[in-house]
Amino acid sequence: MEEAQNKLAVFQEKEIRRVWHKDEWWFSIVDVIEVLTESKNPAVYWRVLKKRLLDEGSSQTVTNCNGLKMTAPDGKQRITDCANTETLFRLIQSIPSPKAEPFKQWLAKVGYERIQEIENPELASERARQYYQALGYSEDWIAKRLQSIEIRGKLTDEWKSREVKEGLEYAILTAEISKATFGLTPSEYVKLKDLKRENLRDHMTDLELIFTMLGETATRNEAINRYAKGFIENKAAAQEGGAAAGDALEAFEKRTATKVVSERNFKQQIAEAKKQKELGGGKEE
């Protein structure tokens, strides 16, 4: 599943972007440098390190780094220098840091866990559940989030079988669904919730997740019913599927007088829930 394979990893409460590429994890080098050095400008640090490695004759290490698309702080997909585990081990040797050894151990563990998940897919869902539990999400929300990952996977599998190209075309179709459903593209949604690198769906409310799933399910059904083939035909299916979810959202809001799209991100939701709990506790006393 695409979404499950492209997400943040966490080392000592610091987020590191990663992508599943060529059957292994590739990590954002600037994120790793930021974690190890706490540099205020890890991109500059990486440029200087690259030059030093080239001057020292370690050109192969630099050459082994690939530019892959990752979500940038502004929410857009941008080419980012990435390295697999083997190359990162070599790079870490050139970065003086007391966190180097713990980070190497963490890298080895992340790689091993992925191998286990390939052999037993249920482990991926269980680890995702534990991850969200540790962050403080409710069991109801976690159930919806895991379901949304499954539905997203089915949609992208459908797109792949219908000759839609991964990457830019997936992103455009996703934006079409989101715009028709919520009136916002994912990048606009990210700005609304004041997010940076975070996964937008990890900061959605229960209702937002429900209508996201509805839009993607409707889009998949449209693609199947239309026998859609290629980007143009699937774009029409995405617009229609998103519109169906958008109509349902509008009807729900009118019937319940409840606004679905929320500016709150997860941190704000947790803070509000904690405050309500404290107020409730005070009343009981």
C-alpha cells in the first residue's frame, strides 16, 4: 500500500521522512543530519559534507544517494536527496555525533521490521496501531485510520492496473478527489491545519477520514464502472467520485449543522480533549 510505504519514521521524537524504493527504505539525508547534528540548516551542512566527501575521494558514497520525491515542509512533493541504510551507515561515519551509535541501531531495527512486515503483512497494521496508540489517538480513530489506509491501497492498486503512473499522476488524481470532496486540495488542507512535514490524514478528524474514504471508494467504483484506462479517463472518475462524496458531505452538514472540514490538527485535538477532561473532572469534584 502506497501510503503505508511512504511515511515518517521517528527517532528519539524526531521525524525522518522515508520512502520504500527498490525494495528497501530510503531516508531523507537532511532529516538524518538534522537529527544527528541538531543543525539549524541541515541542507547547508549536507552541501558542505558532500563537497568534503568528494574532495576526500569518497565519491561513491555521494553517487549512491538518489533524488526521490518526498513531502516538503510546504506540503508539496519535492526531489530530496535520499540514502538507503547501507549508504547512511557510511555517511554517519563522517558526521561527528553522540547519537551516531543509537541511530545505527535504530536503522538496523527499522530495516528488519520492514522485512518482517513483507513476510507477514498483519505486522504492518499492528505496528501502525501501536504507533498511533503511543501518540494518544483513540481506538475509534485508529480503526478508521487503518481502514483508510486499506481503502487508499485498493484505489492505488486500481489506478496501477488502469495504467495511471505513480507519482505525479497519483498526486493529481488525489487532489481532484480532495477538491471535489472538501473544496480543498491536499496542499491547501495542509496549510489550513498548519502542518509541515506531517501526514495530512494523521491530523484528520473522524469525520474527515470518513469522507476521505467515501471519496476514494466512490472514485474506485467509478473507474471500474467506466472501464477507465489511462490518466485522462481516471481523472474524470476521480472528479465524479469526489463530487459524490462532496454531495454527501454537504447533505450531512445541512442535516446535522456540523462542519466537517476542521482547522484543528492532532496536537490541537489532543489539547482540547485534555482540557475537556480536566473541566469534566472539576465538575465531578
